[in-house]
Amino acid sequence: MNADRFRWRDNPAVIAQFFNGEDIPQGVDVHLRPNEACAVVEEGEVVGVATATRMTLNPKLGTLARLMGKQEKFRTFMFAHTGPHEVLVQLKGTWKDGSQALGMAGLKIQFNQDDLAKLLKLPADGKMTITLGDLAQQIQQEVQVRYAGSHMALTHRQLATSDQATVTMLEAGLRQVAQPA
């Protein structure tokens, strides 16, 4: 790691990376592109999100602050590539007549600043590097539950003989459950 410049991502499959403050050298620079963001967490609370900027990580306290007894706050950093990301999600379920349904859906995902806080639950579970596969798995579980419960009322035979309107209705249902709540 270069002491002057910090690279948080070295693999295109990595979409987010979590770092404890002590793992990053003091005063190191990071350059965030327009599609990258950094959520700064101090004492367990998100204090800011930066994007498309140059920032200095872990700046040293000034002499006056140290003389006044201030101490460095415990910081962590969540870096993320905001996207867009294309994710393939497997869809499984059971039709009304008991036959099994299996398919794939391609979803395009883009993160906003509020979404970064949601990503912080993965490092809380011990996952410091988040990949497209991790994201697909999280989305698949959510879509599976919400989609199968509300859109699998047709039978396999009805779907096989249905018109384009039925297929469009199923696609619209997938879009609806894939939207953020």
C-alpha cells in the first residue's frame, strides 16, 4: 500500500470494502470517483458520506486539540462503488398446481447515500469485503420471499399457454418487489 495514496478496491467484483481506522495509515489520501462513495463511521454512527472528492483519511489531531485533552475518535470507513451494477438473481418457486418454477432475472442496481448505511449490516456480521455475489445472494433472498408469495398464483400450464400480457405482468411484479421499500 502506497503511503501517499490509498486504493480501496483492486478487483472489479468488489463493490464495497469496510476498513477499521487503525488498518489505514494516518493522513493517507484517497481519491473518490463520481461512482464511488465513502461512509465515515465514528463511534458506531455514520457521520458523513463523501463522493467524487479527494479526502484525507485519519488526519492527525492538531497540537491545540491534543493539549486540550481531545482524543482521536474510533473511525471506520465503508468504501463502495455506487454502480450501476448488473446482478443475476435466481428465481425459484412453486406454481399453484405444485410444479416447480426456476428462472433467472437480470437486475440493474445503483446505490445512493442512504443505501450505504444498509450495507453496513454486512460488516457487522463479519463480512469486510462485499462482492457482486454477496449482493446477488442478499437480493435473491428478498425477491424470492416477496415475489413467490404474491406472483406464483398461476399454474405452469396457464403460463405456458399465456399471452404476452401475462409475461409482462410477471415482469412488472418482479420490478415491483425489487424496488427499495
